[in-house]
Amino acid sequence: MSYEHYTESFKEWLQILNYSAATCESVPRQLQEFFTWLEQHEITGIAQVTRKIILEWYAYLKYERKSKHTDTFLKAGTLNSYQRMLRMFSSYLQESEQMSLTIDLMHERPSPVVRPILTVEEVEQLYRSTSDDVYGLREQAMLSVYYGCGLRSREGIALNLDDVLLEKKMIYVRQGKGYKERYVPFVEKQQQDFKLYLEHCRPLLANEESENAFFLGNQGRRINYTALLKTLKELQQRTGNEMLKQKTIGLHALRHSIATHLMHKGMKFDYISQFLGHANMDSTQIYTHLAHEYAEAN
């Protein structure tokens, strides 16, 4: 039985179990990488795959394999995804009554993530640096989505026109992390920013390709992450604040900043968790530490 057959049948098994389309593509691709390594080492059948061979392949991943995009060694999260693939493949083999693999790899601890936080004044400087033309209205709306409402980058990109409920001062997030939906409240500042963008900027950008997208790029199609990040970087440079200009920030920094500011102001922990759309309180816990550091620095 060829390795190709295993890849195809494993993918079908994932689809039957209703894994996401992304998982059904990425995990078999990782498995194929494993098979390619086996073939290079003249291991021609699954029955020959021992615990020792799996450990040797994992050592190759950890100490030799480099990312094609960054030319750096694989990060802990990527290594853990390969471990997950092996365990899923072992489950597939067991459930199809073929054999089992011994997977006793140690979970990789990711390096601590440094989360850049902006001060309230720095956020205000970003707002003040928006352009005076109609494109400045999109810039303000962007800041209000990602800072004012604390959305994740893809949540903001996925927003449709009917997701922004101006009268109710709510944003409906239909494509949250883990496919969880939620409503996010906003205040009059955001309401005004969204209203001005919808009335005076979006109509100038819209065309037959715009469909129902809330944020539009210059070509009239749904805006992408690269365009939004470029806008944020431009605002950062326009502030004239040398310390702010040196910070490495992305859209997620705006989300981290509003969460930290709300925690610093005393908003209840569970409210912040709901606001951010966290599946559990552990994800929100980081902001307790960040708010403490923020208070000491300010």
C-alpha cells in the first residue's frame, strides 16, 4: 500500500469527522512531508515506522528543518502542530484497524509573547494623525473597529454592512475565533466614525465587486490585512512621536491596548472576556498582568 493512499484516505477521514476545510488541507500536507522524509530514508512502509524513527524525524523538524518563508527554525507552535498531526494520523490508523504509532513527544513550550501596548495618549495621537480627506474617514473607522471595539484582524475584515448596527451601537461578529458569534458594544465616538465612513467614504470606493463588505480597499473590493496594516503603519509615522514610531505594532496591538486600558479602568474581568470574545477566562488573564505593568509605567 503506497503512502499516497494513506494521505488520501486520511484526508477523507478528517472530512468525515467534520474538521474544518483548512485542517483537511494543512494536516494531510504535513503528513505528506513526513512520508517524503521516510522515503528519503528508504523506509517504504508504515509497518516499518517505529518510535525511534518518529523521534528521528521530529529531531530533524526541530533542529534542521527551517521555515520556507523566514529561513528560521520552526517555532514551538509549528512543532506542536506536527505533533498533533502524528496523533491524528495514529488515531486514524487505529480506528481503521490497521496499526498504531507510538507518539510520546513532549509538548513544546512557546516563547513568551511580547505584547506591545499603546498608551491612551498614543492611541489619541493615531486618531489625530488621520488624513483630512475622505480616506481619513476610513482610517478613523479602522481605529474604531480595532481599538474601540477590540476586534481581531480577520473579524474586522469579515464585517459586512449589516453587521454594524449603528442605531443599537453594536457590532455583530459572525466570524469570531472558533466560529463563535458575539455582539460588541460601542460608544458615540465609534458610532460617529462609522456613520461618517459609511456616508462619505465608502460610497466613493464601492463598485460592482464590493458586495456587502463593510471595509473596502481602494479598488472597491473587501479590504485585506496588508492594506489595513499599511494604513496603521502610516498613521504611526505621521504622529511624529519618536517613541511610538519605533514600536512594532500591528492591528492586534490595538486590541491588546483597549483590553489593557479597560482592565486598568476597573472593568469587570468577565465583561472584558465577553467583549474580546474569549472562549475561556485563561485567555483574558494575561491582561491582568499587562494592566499592572501599564499602571506602573504610567
